[in-house]
Amino acid sequence: MAIWNPWHGCKKYSPGCANCYVYRRDNQFDRDSSQIKQTASFSLPLQKDRQGYYRLTAGENPIYTCMTSDFFLEEADIWRPQAWDMMRQRQDLKFVIITKRIHRFSVGLPQDWGEGYPNVTVVCTCENQQTADQRLPVFLSLPIRHREIIHEPMLEEIQIRPYLETGNIQQVTCGGESGEGARLCRYEWIRSTRQQCVDCGVAFSFHQTGAVFYKDGRTYRIPRQLQQSQAKKAGLDYRPPRLPKTTEQMEELFQRLAASEFRSRFSLTPALKQYVLEKGEDTLRRHAKELIRTRLAPAYPKNDGKQTPMKNHPVFVAQHATACCCRGCLEKWYGIPKGRPLTQQEQDIIVEILWEWIRRKAGPAEEIP
Ligand code: SF4
């Protein structure tokens, strides 16, 4: 992990800013944090050493960007295009931008941004319910490839389930507040967010307890150096197995399936191969889409565990071969919990998996008997 601070200083903007660590630290050195200035490391991603090698290397990923300011500050509008350009040039680096000003995301966005640079993760901070409900709909409407949420400092219990159910949030991180005058963080708030993440198959991280932490009827004062380790000791971090979203992930999935004695037994009979040839890709995808929508996508599918026959249609066979046959298998293989409907994105990815399996097993059209 490395840090790149292209500018320094910030303006307090929301409830989470009250005890901002940038202000606290600058205070110690008699510096005015509200003065926003470019730093000497502004061009760090492009800086090279005497041998001509980049000073920042992919081995240091992720690169936390603008950690003593906010990347989307109005005062930084003139510098941001250059910062984006450096990120575009360094595709080998993975930049992480944490912001409370997601509403300013589009100001100065590069023309070639498209659906988002693949090496940029944007993290939207929401410290309470009000900021979550203001910022997350905006966040989800923006062209960003990798989205995460942070509740830090977490100031109350926050319900974000509807936003997680979109399938477009990759991780949620929670943490308390540190420093002088830190506000209390309650264990049950952290548990609540974790449960929402588990239910929606979203990764969860408990980053730090903060200085004042309440659990089981007791308030704990936790020294700075123990706040992260105490959070890790709680054992709340969660990493769901994922549906594949890239070609590499799809390949990894097929390797895992090939390694499974049960899943690798499935194949297409000559009659089913003939069926694939006659019906073609569009029809098979349509069948798969409809079967997934009606038999797998509901929160509680009818006859769950027995809803998919073992033969008579290529999609049925593909469902068993790829562990997309019932909600139990889906939970085990892809971390999608039972008891909630599948998002449209999840259904689309499952159709991709099924077609990929059918395509591989049916072989080239000329080989189909
Ligand atoms: S947005 Fe972040 S850096 Fe800026 S004042 Fe608030 S807490 Fe501090």
C-alpha cells in the first residue's frame, strides 16, 4: 500500500468532519488545514528515480489517493484533470479515492473516462443515515467501475440494504472515530452493517474500533495503537465468493468446476448437442434467462433444491455443472445468500456462465452430430 497526496488541506463539510484527523495533525504543527495547496508529490505517479524507474510501483498497490484532502474539492478543480491524466498513464497502479463529495465527481472528468478507468476505485463515505441516503443514489448513478462505501467515523446505525442489492457495491468498511473528543461507536451498528453485507453478498471490513467503543453494556476507551488490531480480533471481516465479472474470473471458475468431481461429470448428450445446434445461441440464452428468472431469482424459489431436472435440456445440465441449479449451490459456490431475490446483474452473469458452459461442451458446430 502507498499514499499519494497531490494536494493538502480541506474544508469541513459534513458531520463526519467534526474531528477530522487532517485538522488534528496540522494543528500540532500550527498549520491551517483549510488552506488547500498542491504538494511536492503532486506528480508522484510519474516521478522516476535515477535509473529511470518509476518511484511508485505496482508492488505497492493499492495507491490511496488524496488522504489529507478530498479529491473532489472545488479548490482542486484546476489540478484534478492532471491527476486523472496521471492515473490514466499508470494503468499498472490501482488508485483508491475516498470522498465525501461524490456530487462533484463529474466536474473535470476526463473525456476518455467512459464507464470508468479500470484501475480506479471510488469510495463514498457516509457517516450516518442522512449522508448515506443523499450520497449513495448519486454514487450509484455515476460511471464508476469499482465502488466501495465507508462508514467512518460511524455515527449511528445505517441501513444501506437497497443500495447493496443493486450488486454494484464491492465492499463496505466500518470504523469508529479516533482522537481527542472522539464520538462513541457501538458494536451493534457494525454488526448490522455486516449482516446487510452478508445478506447481499458484499465484502465487509471492520477497519477500526475508534477511541470510544461500546459493546455488551460496557464502554471501552481504546488507545490509538490498538484500534485496528481490536477490530480485526472481532473476526467480522467477510469475503464472499463472487460471480465472475471478467474473462479471467470466468476462466478461474471453470478451473474450479473442472476440479470438482461432481460438477465435472456433467456433459451434453448427442441429442442435446443437436438441440443446441438447431436452436442456436439466442434461443438458448432466452431459455436460460427465463429459467433463472422464474426458478432461481425469487428470494424463496418453489421447491428450492429440487427445481432443476438433471437432464432433457442443455440449460438444466449446465445449471448442475456450474452450480447454478438451486439457491443452496449458489450460496456455496458464489456466496449469494438465500432469502433475497437475485439482482438483474446477478441473473445476467448466471446466464453468461450457463452459455459459456454450453458453448464449451457443444463444441464447434461442425463437430455436433
Ligand atoms: S472531507 Fe475528509 S479531509 Fe476533508 S475535512 Fe472532512 S474529514 Fe477532513
